[in-house]
Amino acid sequence: MTLAALALCFAWPQTTTPSRVLLSWSDDPATTATVSWRTDAATAESVGQIALASPDPRLGKDAQSVVAASQTVELDTGSKASYHRVTFTGLKPETLYAYRVGEQNEWSEWFQFKTAAQGFKPFQFVYFGDAQNNLKSMWSRAIRQAHRDAPYAAFMLHAGDLVDKPDSDKEWGEWFYAGGWLHAQIPVVATPGNHEYGRGPEGRALTRMWRPQFSYPKNGLPGLEDTVYSIDFQGVRIVSLNSNERQEEQAPWLEKTLSTNPQLWTIVTFHHPVYSTAVGRDNPLIRRVWQPILQKHKVDLVLQGHDHTYGRKNVPTGANVRDPKSGTVYVVSVSGPKMYRISPEALKEMTRVGEYTQLYQVIKVDRSKLRFEARTTSGELYDGFELTKGRDGSNTLREINPEVPARLEPTPATGRKDD
């Protein structure tokens, strides 16, 4: 083993103590919760314990134990780690729980989370565009500032490219380090980007690190489990599509998922934008196979990444122009430090754009209103709007004045095509 490879092995060492603890949903958010974590490869078995949260430090005496499903994953360093997962079931809606994971004397700390309400209840969540690069040093400030602005976020949504190199244990270690305990207490909703894909035995394939870490409802397209799925949360249907592969096959599933949607609001996320914002970018396949369905079913909000810029465009049904009677609102954003240039087309067509600005978005959902705020890592309001839903299901859009002018580089776009 070379010195470089040896150094990688110890960059994020695996121990018997659980690390990379992540909370998500693979079933009903009101009555279940799923947790994943990792240990060293020698720890073949692990357990999750859950109890009603209480100020009494003896809460563990009433905890229920669930044996984890465990698997060994070979890392890019040449070493191995054990990944574990439990789903806690039979939980009470709108109830605060405490849990920990581990075994014998090697436990995580106790984490707390609250189950969802059954039916509608106002909430807020945070949306991130690509994190991807310099995760420990620079993306960390995005997720930490987001927590300052939305400390009671119901979940955090990631629109792909969480890391740069799909199988890099070092980069995944930095992603977990940047968010720390937030990943264990605020559920993570994630969709994969192109940088979650690498070369597999049969060609391009989803990173082997995805499914051990992220678990979502198995209600999507077979073969695309944990990347194509829907979650109903307190009056909102959240839909994740995989824009990296089998896009045409996902269209009938999307049509069915939206046509049987009983929720008040609909939010769809995927990585490659319907309307690109960066120079040299375009995704005509996505527009052809998915956008007609999104428009037909009056999807309220589409959250995307990939273009490492900021852009917002609302598209009323049957039109491609700005209109206060809003149709679907398409947003592209970036939370990490890797930046591209805005295209001339986006400058003309988008309501609000931005370059070289790390952002996060706080989205607040009420019964008849949805408020969207894009904020910089300095906490400034960069973009904002409010949707008011009418009785016919259509929305009226009201602009919220930003606190800062549009951030655009003074030099003209170069015409380059970034990867």
C-alpha cells in the first residue's frame, strides 16, 4: 500500500463506536423512522434503541431495542466498514422520541426527533443545491447557517451532487462531518446527482455508498429504489426523480404518482434542471418527458441542482413567460463553493439569478401559502416569493424583495462548458 493510500485509510477511521448516523424515512413519517450508521467491519451486529423523549436521564430503561440489518461495504481505501440500519415502527404521530444506536458499551449519544402529524400541519424545511466540493471547509457553513435560520426544520432536502467523487470515503466523511449531529436529528431527503454515479462492472452505476446510507420508501420504479420515491408529509407530497438514468421509464410512474396525489401541495426534486442556468448546459430530454407531466398536474415547486448557479423561473400552464398567476416554479441552486457562469438565456428568462454565491433555501408551508426564501451563507435574503393557493388549485405568486442586489460577476460569460 502506498503512503497516500495508507493516509486515506486513517482519514476517517472506522471504530466500534457508531458514526455517520443519519435519520430518514423509508415509510410513513408519522409512525416510523429509519436510521443508518456505520462502524468498523469487525462489528457485524448492531442495535437501535428508542424511547419516548423525557427530561428524565433514566429514559433508556424503557427503551425498545431493534436489531439492525447490517452489511459490509468495501471502501475506496481498500478497507471495509459495516453499515447498519433500523426502522422504528409503531410510533405515535407528533411525538418526541429519543434514540441511540450501537451495542453493549459502544453507543452513540441519544438523539431526539419528532414524528410527523397525520394530515396537514404547517412546517418548514431546508433545500440545498450541490454541496459537492470542499465539504468540510466550505459547505459546512451553508448547512450550519441554515440550521441557525431554520432550527426546527422538519427535514433537509438535497438535490444531488452531495459529493464530488461518488465512492470517496474521505468526501462522504466530510459531508457527514459538516452536518454533524444535524443528520441524526433532522431527516435527510436526498436525490442523486451525476457525481453520485461512477463506473461499475456493467458501466455507469450509482455509487455503492448510496444505499447503505440512504433509505427511502420502496414505492418508486423497480431497480431505482432509494432514488425514485414519494413521501407524504403533513399535506405535501414530496417526489424524488432520478435524472441520471431511465428518464423515459420514470414518466408513467410520475404520471401515476401525481394523478393519485391527495395532498394540498406538491414538491418534486431531481438533479438536472428543466431550465438550465449555466453556460453550455441544456437538458432537452428532461423537458420532453417530465415537464408536460409536471405542468399538467400543477406541481407547485421543482427543486434542482447541477448548474452551480442560482436561477428561478415560474411557468404557467401552457406558457413560457413570467406571470403573477404562477404555474410551476422551477429553482436551481448551489450550496457548495464550486461555481459556474450564468448563461445569457438565463439572464433574460429568469426572474432572479446569481453567480458565485453559496445559498440554502428555507421553505415554509402553510395550508394556503408557501413561502420560499433563498439565503446566502451570510444569512442575507437573496431571493424570495410567496405562493397563495386558490380554490381551483392554481397559485398566485407574490415577490418578496431581496435584501441584496443580484450577485453577478462583472466579466461576460466565457461560453465554456463545465463538468
